[in-house]
Amino acid sequence: MSSLLLTGGRVIDPAKRLDATADVLIRDGKIVAVGADAGRQAGQETERRDCAGLVVCPGLIDLHVHLREPGQSAKETIATGTKAAARGGFTSVVCMPNTSPSIDNAGTVALIRDKAERDGVVNVFVTGAITKGIAGEEMAPIGSLKQAGVVAITDDGHCVQNNELMRRALEYAKMFDLPVMDHCQDYALVSDGVMHEGFWSTSLGLRGWPASGEDMIVARNILLAELTGAHVHCQHLSTARSVELIRAAKKRGVKTISGEACPHHFTLTDAAIAGSEKFWAKDGDGVFWAGPATSERPTWPVYDTNFKMNPPLRSARDREAILEGLADGTIEILCSDHAPHCDYEKEVEFDYAPFGITGFETELALSLMQLYHAKRLSLPDLLAKFTIAPARLLRLAKGTLSVGADADVTVIDPDREWVYCRDESASKSKNSPFDGWRMKGKPVATIVRGVTVWSEESDRIGVQLPA
């Protein structure tokens, strides 16, 4: 029997409200014991890892990623994407259906699950499309998608504009006990916008993308969630009004609405596109620089397409509202919206570049800096948004260190200072705006079903670890 004992770490399991120095014993891919019993049950053959001074928590879950297979493997593959996820501390990822062809039938679901089983180094869960071809015109076969193993349905990258169609999709989704994840974007309001509509879009001469284009669909989703009783999860929230709408809905008792936030939306603002952003963050000892490590006053390139994403970077007020929503529990889940693109696609005029950035390897550090080190959230509350909260939404048997659970574990040094270099990323694409940033907080080991699929030591000495 293979076994591993993690000793002396600060064990945080938000699902069990556990936060204590303890040992964790893993045997044959399962959690066997947590606490004093762990050491007593470990045999002489047990591998031991000293975790003193580190945090041991349930394996992190990213419920919003783009692995690009099938059809877009020049940008990313399941193999490269899951390696990047492991380096970021993630043991489970949930891939979106806007592939080519889109994941709108049982056959494509089976293809991805088979490939993930062969090539993936972390758990890969699959979402199905709401509509055929993600075209927003005809409902996909939700029942057969559920039977094929999808954990949610979404047209991510697109938004169903027909309210009647969306209502019927929600009704079907409820019958099959599937949450619906929605990319909130009113096309009529957004039109051909490429960045947040405001001072900087006017100054730069770029077409504006009004915040109301998101707010309108969030309001619709709240109403439809109330009407149908289906759970609607609003993806990558970026506006202050969206946060206000969800907060008000929850206060009046709507339990079937939720939201998520991405680190780029609560770290950056639209001023970054103009080259005038200032990036600072606070920790318990004062202020530290949270931007590029190479200069105290960097000059950002104007029109840098690595700052172009969907939804776009918003105003400072919107950014602060997202942070407040995360702090007060309005927004329950953190994710990356990892969206890799080839260099040649991004190296064009801002108008023509695709939306999206990579995020696996920076999201934990950015979240720690902006939420934990900035004293907005405790460490257990932050980790809950990466573990038990996404597991509950998608009904995954993950996100806990309970005895008998799968041994998916992340070991973190929350105070480690380091510099992110996108050229060292495991992802196939390098379209990150955080290249050269000084970060605080880093995973040091990622364990999936009892196997260490990535560790800092293996990175340092170039060891290829087993899947």
C-alpha cells in the first residue's frame, strides 16, 4: 500500500471548520487520518513530508477554465493545461464547452473525459453547452449531457440572449439537478466594445463596453432563478452593480443565485490599458509592492493586449466592489477563467486581439495578496472559496480532508515571496499581464489521489513526476 504522511502543517479544512496544527495520513489515494491518530497509524514504510510552517488544505478547485481541446490545441492541451493547474496548486479543474466542436453532445464529453484520463495530471470535470454550437438558438440535449457526466451547463464565451430559451433551459437543468453557469453579457448594450466604457476608453479612443451590459443579464438571471427554482451561477463578475444585485437578491431570500470573481478583476483596473495603473497591496506589516519586481514606478505599455479580457477590466470603484463582495460573502467562489491564446493572436492591434489571459499559476498568489494579506478575509475563508464552495455548487465529492475522501491536497506557503515569469509557465500560451510581478504566497506541492503530481522540489531539479 502506498502511503504519505504530511507532518506538522497548519491543516485548514473549511468544510470541517478545522484550523489546527496536525498530521495528515494518506493511503491508497484516500485520506486515512487527520490529527494525532495520523502519526500512530503510519507504518515504517510510509513516506513522510515535513510541512512545518506551511498550510495543508483540501486540493484547490478551479471551476472556470479553458483547456482548448478539442480543436484549439495550438493554444493549450489537456496535458499542458493540467500541468499549469498543478503548478498553481489546483487538483481539480472544470473545463468550459466553447471548444471546436463545442461540448454540446455526449460524444464530445466522452472524448474529453477519455483524453483527460490519459493525459491530465489533475482531475478534469466537464461542462456542457446550454445551446447547440453555443449559438444561443436551440437547446442542447441537456439530459444526455448529464448522463454523459457533465457537472454543469454553460455557453461560456457567449450568453443566451433569448430570455424564453434561457427560461426553458433552466427548467430542464433543474429536472436533471444541474447548475447553470452564465456568462453575463447583453450583446445589444455591449455591441463591439473592447474595453470598459469610461474615462480611459474615451482617452484611448477604444470602443467602450458599458457595465450595464453585464448588469442587465445578472438582473435577468436573478429573476429567472426565482421563477424556475434552478440554480444560476453568474460567471466572472466585474461590476459594482452586479455585486449589489446579487447581494440584494440573497438578502430577500433567493438561494438559487451565486457568483464568482477572478483575480484580474479585483487586482487590475482599466487604467492598466492606458499604462497608468499603480499596483499596491497591504499586509500586516505595512505596504509592499505588488506589481512588477523590476521597477518601483513601472511604465506600462499602452494598448497592451494582455490586459484585454471578457468581461473587461473595470473602474477602481468596480474593483473595490468585487473585493467587498468577496469579503462579505456575496461572491462565494474564486476562479481564474484561464484563457490561453497564441502569441501571434495577441500581438496585433488592441481592437483585433482575442479576449482572455492565462491564470492558473498566478490566481492563488493574487488572491492571497488582495484578500488575505490585505486583511479582507481570513485564510480559512479565502480557502473555502477555492475548495468547499465550488465543490458544493457542482456537487463534487471534493474540497475536504474528511476521512475517506479522495486524497487531493494542496500544500501552501502563504508568505513566500517570488516573481512570476510567464516564460517559465507550464501552459502552452504565455498571455499573462502579470509577467515579472512580485507575488506573495505560493503552492509548494500538489497531491492528486495520493500522488504528488507537482512539487517545488521537482520543479527545481527537473524531475518528471507520475500522473
